[in-house]
Amino acid sequence: MTFAQFRDAPWANSHEAYSKARLAMTPAPEYASSEVILSSVYRVIGLEGATERTVPQSGRDLDRAIKRARERGKGPDRSTLDPDSFSSLLGSILESPKLPNQSTKRFLQVMPLVPQLSVFSGSARLAGNPWTAGQLVKRMVWLGSSDSAAAEAIWRAFFEALSVGNEDDVFARFLQAEVEAWVPKPNWHLATPRADPVMARDDASIDVFPARQFVHDVRAVIAAKSAMTRRQWTSLLEAVIRLGAVAHVVWLCEVHSRAWIALSSALDGEGPEGAEASRVALYPERLACLPYGNKALPSIRDSVSRFLAARLGINTTLWALDSLGIAPADGLSSSHGLAELCDQVRANRTRLEGTGVRDVVASLEDRETRTLLCRKGIGSNINEFVRHVLGQRQTANPTLRGYDQGYVLKKAGASANSPWIVSLGPVAVLALVHCSLAGVGGPRSVHRLAQHLAQYGVSMAHRDIPQNDLGQQLRMLGLVLDSPDAESGMLLVPPFRLSPVSGRGQP
């Protein structure tokens, strides 16, 4: 690969130092919903052989198997239900609502209640080569863990929690066994995890780091599993996954933008010098992409646009160094790497100017304007990801519009053109109150919840909570006590009774 080839296809020909970087956006997000992400996690963590591409065909194969069973008058040997009852189970009781643009399409789409359902349901697309959303969650677990051993431990605990065992309710155990009778392969077992990068040790203590908060919250949700039914627990898990995944993607956008600012300054002979200065330059001090009660998508679109411009600039610089015979430093993996890359750029300024690096960046920005404005390509895909993961599900069947209660964005009005505003659904409120209180002793005010939400980019003044709709939800769900001694006058109430020793739920 050469500098000239990169100029011809800048999105397809990223430099190896970029594509393998710890903080590269891998995999690049596309359309997904919370159920699509959880289904993909099932496949990644314990259903080896089931991929995003095989899911639609597996659904069609199951439809044919049900038709053949009807003709025989019975289902598989180990099944309890007859073919008609099993079909009704999938098409009615477990049905996950289709989007308005899917109303005429016929395919199996069920809630990801147990692992085996993900063999034939929950792919991001029905054709082509859909992205593997579960790999994004896995990468977050590794980045947010202190080291590889800790990441593998939480990944194994995650697998065990996703498994259907004796602590799960009767319906979940019955459902997993019934679906396994109809779809026996692949078997559910812990897949050997591919090594993913962990955060550089010197950078792990940064103030705002959504992946680290996500790992903490996954542990908290796992600990609460036995306090509720399988359906309730998976709903809580989805709420944490959807907020954590979007916050992580937006955080990566900001990191890219700041890295390009540093490199651009280095091309002028300035920029950060040393790891400490690079750390300040690389990582945002706060993430305020989701202002509570206000529109969020326009500001996120701006962040994505800055990411795309930064990706062009960073890769142009890396390819320019490569064309000079200089192996670029790993500038997007750590503050040390960024400091080294900036040193390389400053030391070779004159030679880099000879490659026309700035002219190349300017010409690419002019040529790729529609992509940079998020009207097509990667930027459009990321915006679609954010909108569908955070937004309340818009259903083709109006009677199912209340299906999704773990949302982070909702329509401001009944009109189709109403803007999306930041507002937590009741399941998201339950999940985040539980996670914010996990691991702390003694009473905590709503200030604690506001601090927790800030780690995911949800910004609000904690003193506004008693008056806004979040305060109303907290009261209706019984998650606060009004106390004149508490800051803001509201104390958080743990939503679940957990054993202080084991962390497990109590009946």
C-alpha cells in the first residue's frame, strides 16, 4: 500500500499503525438496536459458528423445519411443544416489534431472552455482511479492564450470567431447552476470546472513560441477576449496554479529534511534548454529548464529523511518514505513543512539507464533503447506530409502542418530525440507579446519580433533578426518599435487595 493509493480510497486504506491502534474505532458501528447488540454478544461469547451473516438463513431454515414438522404432526424428539404452539411462541409471545420500514418484510425477530434464540434472530441486516456489534462490547470490556486477566475474568462472569442455569426462572429454562430441541447447533459454550487491547497503564486513571464505567456497571448488573426474572434482567442489561456503547463511540470520536489537533500543531512545530502533555491533549476532561431534556443528535453528529476529519488527517500524516521511510509511532494507542508521533512529525517537518501533507488533507476534505457531513458512508452509519441504539423503538404496530422502556432518547411529541430529546426510560432509570449505588456504603443523594450519568456523557445539574422528569420517574419508581438533610433533598433508594456478602439478590 502506498500514499497515492490512500489518496485514491482514503476510507478503505487506513494505515496499519491506525487500524491496529488501541483507540481505533473497531469495529466501525452501523445500524443496531439494543436487542441486536445483545444478540450479537450471545453469538460472540458462546455460540461459535453462529455469525451475523448466518442468522437470516438460520431463521429461514427454522421456518422450513416448522412446516415439515406440521406435515409430520409432531416436532423434534426433545421438544415439548407441537409445531403450531412453537410457531406461536416465536411469532407472538416472544415477538420483537418490527420497525415501520420492516412491516412488509417476513423474517423471525424475537427478543433475545435466552442464548439459543440468537442463532436465528437479532442480526443487524437481513442480507450482505452485517457488522458484529458484539465485538464492540467485547472491546469495551477489554479496554475498560485493568489488565488482560481482569478482562478475561469479567468476560467469563458475563458468559456465566448470560447462560441459563438453575437460578433462572422456569420459563427461561423451559425456553432454552425447547429452542435447543428445534435448533441444536451450535452448542452454547464459552468461546475462546481473541485477545483485545487493554488501556495503557499510565492512561487508565483518566477522569472520563466510559468503557471503565461500563465494566463496573456490567458487574453490578450481573450481581443483581437473581433478584428478578430473566426478562427483567435482560432488559436492565440492554439499558446499560446501549448507553455504554454509544458513550464509548462518542468518546472515541473526541479522542480522534483531539489527537488530530495535536498532530496538526506538531506539523506547525508546536503540539504537546512528553507523555503528560500528550495525555492532557488526547483525553477529554468531560463528555457532555447527552444534555438531559435537550436535543442530542445534532451535537453527536458534529462529534462524528470531527472524527471523520481527524481520521483523514491522522492517516494522511501516517502515510506521509511512511512514504519517507519512517515507521510511524503508535500515536492512537496511548499518550506515550502520541508524544512519540508528535516528536517524529516535528523532527521531519521539512520533509513532510515536501510530501504536500496539508494539501492532501485539504483536497480529501473537499472531495469527501458528503461523508464528512455524515450524509453517506461511515458518518451516516454511526449516526444511525446512535439514533437506533439510544432512541425508543418506533414500531410498525402502534399497539406495541410501549415495548421499549430502556431508552435514553425519546420523541419530544407525537409528530413524526418531533426532535429526539434526552430522557431516560423507567428501565434505564432502574438500571442506572442500581449501578450508581453498587459498591458504595451508606446513603447517597441524587448527586451520586448525576455523577454516574456524567461518565456516559449525560449532563445535568443535580439540583435540577427534583423538578425535572427524571425526578418524577425516581419518585414514581420508589427510588428516592425526600430528605431535608440530603443534597437536593433526595436520597437514592436501592432498587434491589442484595446480599452484602455475595452480592446476589434476595427473594
